[in-house]
Amino acid sequence: MKIQSLKLVCFSPTGTTKSIIQRIAHGINQSNVELIDITKPNARKQQLKTSENELLIVAVPVYSGRVPVLLSEWLHSIKADKTPTVCIVVYGNRDYEDALLELKEILKKRGGIPIACAAFIGEHSFSSFDTPIAVARPDAADLNHAEMFGRKISETLQSISLADDFPDINVPGNYPYRDLGDSLSVDFIATSDACLQCGICADACPVGAIDLEDSFIIDKEKCILCCACIKCCPESAKTMKSSIVKDIATRLSKMCRERKEPVLFF
């Protein structure tokens, strides 16, 4: 099957998901590539349309075993016309639960034809010096897996003449999907006097929860707990203070020490 272009879609507040999808693209080795980073709010205002002559790869992080609720409206607005599609989820070494199945089913309903799926590991959002969780992942081995996955996708496309010829892919997950319960709204970020009001954290926030003029002001109702502001601060002025989020991070750091590896589905 001949593909004329490659569209990469990612939501990646801390950069892990973006690094994986870019390495997959490197393995596919398509000359015409468009990266659609939907991390920032304005990027999620544009609808995506794809054709049967394109390859669509969508990669999102796993939040509580599901596709991030924040992305639901945008993902459900995609218009794909029998587009061969690759579904990727990235999780913090705990479990991806229903997220991969959920993403696959969303994209199928929007006109995509899943030809491959995968779950990769990235450093957990709650990971810190005190609570290390999958630190520095994706590492070199993960990225090699991603490139190999890309090459396998390319081989798979070449073996099929039409997207309709692809059989359905079975991936782990349950339906109905796990209940997310009430969203967690908590004041868990401490900002120290080391803050220079440079605005880097406000720019990195995917939901605009940090005041552009005063980085000490954080809207906890908007916050999605991605911790991008903590990880991007050049002065380490933002940290996780004692809270339910800190308690969860401590527990995950103890529970998720055993290294998990990427899993690929064709």
C-alpha cells in the first residue's frame, strides 16, 4: 500500500510521548511528515482531516488507565477517510489498562483503520528525586523499540494493497472502560522564591492553569496534574508539596520499580 504522507499527532506535556512518536516516524522513513502537537490549547482548536493515502499515528499519555479526558472532544472531531492508523499510548510504568483499547475504538469510529497499536513507557508525571518512577524513560532501549516498530509498520503497509484488507487488532482492555470517578482538584504545587517569573511554566502548561503574569498563581480547577510546570522549570522553583498527589507519587514509586517493556500489536 502506497502512503503519500505521514501525520503524527501527539499530546505530550513533558515530552516523553513526542520523543516516542518521532522515533517511530524515523523508523517508517517517510519523506513527507507533518507533526501535529496538540499539547497547547490553541492547537486543539483545529480539526484534523485525513485521507486513505495518508498514515495517521496518534500518541497520547495514559491518565488513570484512560485516554486523557481533556482530549476527548478533539479526538472525536477527527475526520479520517479509511486512513490507515497507528494507536500509541505512553504510561508511567504502572499500567495502561483501558487506554489503548479506548484510543483504538475512538479512531475506528472516526474513520481510521488501525493497522498497529503499542504501549510504551515514559517517566511518570509524578516522578521526582524523592519519588523516582521510570526515571529517564523512554531510554535508548525504548527508542530503539520505537524505531523498530516504525520499520515493522512500513513493512506491514507494503504487504497490503488496501487499508480495508487489514484485520482487526486485539488489544488489552475492558468495556465499559474503567470509571474515572471525580476529577482530582488539589493544591499540590509549591513555588519557591527561586522563581524568576520567566513564564516558562505558564507556557508549558497544556491547559493554561498558570497565571502568565504571576507564576505563583495556579488554577487548581484547570490543572490536570501533568507536572509539566515542575519538570520544565530551569530554577527548580516548582516542587510537589505534601498532598494527596505526593502520597500517590510515594506509593507509585514503591509499587512500580520493576521495569516494564513496550508491547506491540499488529
